[in-house]
Amino acid sequence: MRCVVLAALLFVADSIHAQGSDWPGFLGPLGASVSPEKGILSPWPKEGPKILWRQEVGIGYAMPSIVAGKLYHFERIGAKARLRCMNARTGEDLWSFEYPSIYRDKYGYNNGPRCCPVIDGDHVFLHGVEGMLHCVGAKDGKVVWSHDTLKDFGVVQNFFGVGSTPVIEGDLLITQIGGSPDGVDPFDDDFLKHKGNRFGIVAFEKATGKIRYTIGEELASYSAPTLATIDGRRWCFVFTRNHLVAFNPADGKVDFRFPWRADVIESVNAANPVVVGDQVLISETYGPGAALLKAKPGAYEVVWTDARKTPRNKSMQAHWMTPIHADGYVYGSSGRHETNAELRCIELATGKVMWREPGLTRTSLLMIDRHLICLGEDGMLRLLKPNPRKYELVSEVELADPKTQRPLLKSPCWAAPIVSHGRLYVRGDDRLVCLELIPAGKGKR
């Protein structure tokens, strides 16, 4: 009888969490690092949210993606890149898919994937750090199609390898490829030699891998394509190495290119565009800072920019974290280095800095249920209220093993937290940790 009751309770708990949302790709179901789930625990107990499980993971910088109770994690093990499918509730391994990877980072960072898996129906799409693009089955990892982008499109190794996660739009997989003309050495360290060809942005038929259209002359960045609807029309914004490119994702017709990049050769654009209504915010950390544009069919209008401001007076200099918009204000980590980074709130309409909080290291944010979850690269986890008047800390914790009290998250913690079905997932250098953010039976998801 006791076993029957226990089984029933587990079924009820799983059914309640089943009302939550999946996290199918980079920055979640809304593409903005915002979760629609509600009922989070706030404030947290001293030890933080309950630890449900933890799992050692291979090297890489990407978070997993979660759909239908399965967690897909992309990592590097030895000389192979590996997609690992796990039970999202327990962390148990289900199956894996591997392929050879020879990438070696020129700047001393690790050699693992930068892009998270993208799940759509029965397929999982992978964009590897060495340039391999795969579509595999979501149930078994069997290869459906693949492209070696170094070979097929002339992709060069780039500064830190390949790191732009694709997006799904209808029957298309829109991917920032950044190809170069034939004859360019993909491993050449002289980045001045690298020029774009017609494979800057490529839309593939997601079912077959066939090319539907291309947008040329763009080298790749580490920012992912961002989809939006403006005045009833679909748009795609890609923050490439040199420009913000705006186009119709159905056919690839370009509306405009807005130049935005630091003068420093070894500089990158990494944060995604933030789209609010018909306005688009872009930000980088190596030079010009942020700019806000008003998007129009075939044109754009500059609302404000940081271009002529001194470094200290720039509104936002986002490194890799995509800022988050809430009620007319934008929250994000501004600063290139761990020591000078600060969490900021700016007014979207004007770029005015409302407040700045130093000393948190470079951080990543997730917004859920009128709260911000903030993960520092040092492993500190914080719960904040999005308040334009002040930095409002609710809780903070350094997650620790309950038995040994040793920290669970090893620096660098560069991947943004994710939430799926009431569970919060965070990762450090070598470990993925699952936490109970929304207690079973609480809130609406």
C-alpha cells in the first residue's frame, strides 16, 4: 500500500511539473532568457533551492536544452564532440551521439561546444565549435543530415571557434555560417585576410539540410539569430561580426545592414539583439557599446547610440550575456573583464543608466515570475527583483555539496541559467546542477 501511495504522489508531482514549459534552444521558449513559469520559491533558504541532482559533464560552455522530459547536453570528451540525452528529472543518461572533433582554441579557452542543442519535433540540431552542423534524431541520435561548414562553405576557425546557435523558423534552420572565399586557410591566424563570401547567413531546409537561401558578405559572430514579429511581419536580426543585419526570414530579403563593431581586430559581437516592439537594442563590449534602432521595412532609424560616449559613460557594454528587457528598462552585465564588469539597469528609450552594481563578476541573467536569477562567473547564484530604482537583492548562495560543503560550481560559469518545468539548471566548468525552483504543486506554469 505504501508503494502505491508513493507512486501516486510521484505521478501527481510529475503531472504538476508537466504543466511547465520546455526550453528547446538558446535563451528558451521566448528567445529572450525569459521563462513564462510562475510560483518560484522566494526568498531562498540559506542553502539555496533544493538540489535535485548533479551530473559531471564534458568540457564546453553551453547549457542543455530540454523538451518532453529529455535533457540534451552538447559537450566535448577527449577527441570527440558528444550529444548526451538524459532524463531531465533524474539526470540519468539515456543515449549519446558522438563525432570526431579536432578543434584547438588559439586563446587558451576550452575546446568544447559553445552552442546549445536546438530541438524541434523529432530532430536535434547541433552547431559544433569545429564547424560541423548536424541534424540528428531526438529519440536515438541517428544522423539525418550534416554539413562540414569548413569544407562546404569555407568557414574559418574564427577567434574562439564556431559559436552562433541556429534558430528554427517554420521549415527553416537559420544559421550564421560566416563563410570565406575558396583558398582561405581556415586555420590562418591573420584575421585581416578573412573576407566574407555568399554564405554569411544560410537558411537550410530543416528536414533535409538543403539550402533555401543565403545572405552573403558577412563573417560570423557569437550572437544567435533573433526572430521577432513587427507590425504583423516576421523579421530576423543577426548581429554578425561587423553589422546588424535585418531581413525577412521567409525569403532572406535584406531590409538593412547597420555597421557596429569595435576597431580592434580581435573583437567580437556576442550578445543577441533585444527586440522590443519595433526597436532593436544591440550591445558589445570591445568599443562602441550599445545602440538602439527603430526597424522599418527597408530602413532603420537610430534612436540613440553609445558611439561618441567615453567608456565610463556608455550605457551598456554587454560581453556575451544578452540583456533582458522588463517594463521599459534593460538589465545586463556590462564590461569586458571580470574585474570591471558590473550589473546595470538602463532606460531603454534613452540609454540612461539607472543604477550599476560592481563586484559581481561577469554575470548571466534569467527572468522568471517577476524575478531575475543572476549567476556570476565565480559560481555565486543570486535572486533579484527587477527594480529600475535600485539593485534589489532577495537571496544569494554559493551552492555546496550537503555532505562535504565544497562548492558545486567551478569557475568559469559562463552559461546562462535555464528553467524547465519548475527546475532550475545551472552549470560550472565541469558540472551540471538541477535545483527545485518551483516546489511541486505551487504556482501556475
